[in-house]
Amino acid sequence: MKGEINLCQAEKSYAKEIYKQIKLDILNQRIKDGDFLTLSELADKYNVSKTPVRDALGALEIQGYLKSLPRKGYLVKPITQKNIRESFQMRFIFEKVAVSLAVKLASDSELQNIMQLAAKFPEVSQENEIALFNELNDMFHMSIIKATHNSLLIEMCEGVMENLSRILMTDSKHLEFVNEKEEHINIARALIHRDSKNAEKLITEHLLHLESRVNTNESIIV
């Protein structure tokens, strides 16, 4: 009995790690839209049984990354205009609320930290700066959301941000970094001044610029 419990715990641990790795590979486009994944191949790759692989793929299917094809495997679902539209609709709703709440509820140190993140954004559009930009961008926006101290809002925003990650990884190759840095600094400055009206205006304009750029870059959408 004890051996069975230990085996079950090990498989759950393997499933969690496999889930993280496959999702990271999808977000970083090492596994691309339209790729086909099978239990056997992944079990061999990670040197585990099919059970934790099946659990990991099932979780990714629930999150919308994969589509199950009975008795065949899993297809990596492509990005669609509908995905993009709905994700941006949610970001507009969540982030406008987030800046408004952060102005009221965040500590001065939390708002200063947001400004420090904005100041770290690279100014030169170079290939080796893209990873840094994406990391800082996620940290910046999630820092605003976390400054609301609303656990439900944080959880929902993490899901939406994650859903857009594949799109934004490609979009960042087309950025004018200096403009992005300026926009983030202006948002942070409005938060420090606890100017809710201006913060909402700036975050809306920032997301509109992003949505417009994504929608005009046909290479992003399969």
C-alpha cells in the first residue's frame, strides 16, 4: 500500500513538471501551433510512463492549449482572431480596474517598485533584448495587478496574460523599444501620483497600441 502511495505521488510530481515544460515550450514556440503530440513520444522523451504525460496533456487541454484527437494524440491549438479579440477584451476590463484599485490600495513602495521596473525596460530594439523585454513586461503588468491585493483578480489576470504570451512573444520582435519604455514609465508615474483618471487613460492607450499592432501583424496569426 505504501509503495502504491509513493508511486502515485511520484506520478503527480512528474505530471506537474511535464505540464510546466510543455507549456513553456508552447509559449516560447519551441512547440509550435499545429504540432502534434503523442503520449508515446513524450513518455520516451521524459523517460516516464504514459500516466503522468496523459495528466499533463489533459491539464493543458483544459487550459485551451491543446485539442485531444481520440486514439491519436493532441494537437497544439493555433492562435485565432477570436482568441486575440477575447483576450484583449479581458485585459482592457481587468487592467483598467487594476490601475484604479492600485491607486487606492497599493503602498508607496509597491508603486515605486512598478516605476523601477518601467525604468529597466531596454531602449534599443535588439534581438538579444527581446527575452528581457518580455520578462519585464510581464512583471510590470502583473505588479500593477498584484498591487490591488485582490486574489481573484490576480488569478484571472494571470490566465489572460498567459493566454496572450504566444502572441506577445512574436509581437515583441516588431517593437520600438524606446516607445514602450516611455509608455510604461508614464503609466507608473500616474500611479505614483495616484492619478486614477490618467492611469486608466494611459493603460487603455497602451493596450490599444498593442492590440492594433498585433492585428496588423499577419505573421502572428495562423
